[in-house]
Amino acid sequence: MIYDVTASRRGINFGATGVDEVLQNVAMILTTPIGSVPLRRSWFIDLTLLDLPMPVAQARLSAEIFRAIRDHEPRARIVGPIRFIQDNTDSMDGRMSPAVSVEVVL
């Protein structure tokens, strides 16, 4: 089964298991800056890319997301391209919200 995961903020379910745990981890990867996790400074996404022009930032951030999910949540396999969701209010502010479709392999 394929699941869509976005970078929307949600609460953490500390008791999550199985598919729910994997999807929660992928969402966490999409929203956590590199260097912000104690004892795992290389974990997650390099958000300094966000200061680049939007097309360049999206390309590099896509590569970072692929790398981070591959390295830190091997139970999730990305299927399809990384998408960036924008609404009209965010586009002038330069905000991007990544979304990814994953297949969970337990």
C-alpha cells in the first residue's frame, strides 16, 4: 500500500508501531533540521538549502529527503517524485512544504 506523507506538524505518538511508526518517522524526517537532534547531529534535513532560489532549493531538498529517508527509515521506500505543496499565501513568502509517497516494507 502507498501512503502520502506531508511535512505537516502533528503530535508524536510515542507508542506507535508498525506502519504508523514508519509514517510518523518519515513525517519527522521531513520537518526536522539537521543538527537539532542531540547525539545524532547528522540526522535529517539540511535546511540551509532553503535560502537558495526556489527551483534550486527544491532540487537539492529532494535529494536530501531521499538520502535521509534511505539512511534513517529503511522500512519506507519512496515511490514517485518528491512534491512541494504551496498555496497562494505561501508562494510570496517562499514557503515550501514537502510531500512524499512511500511504500512501507516491514
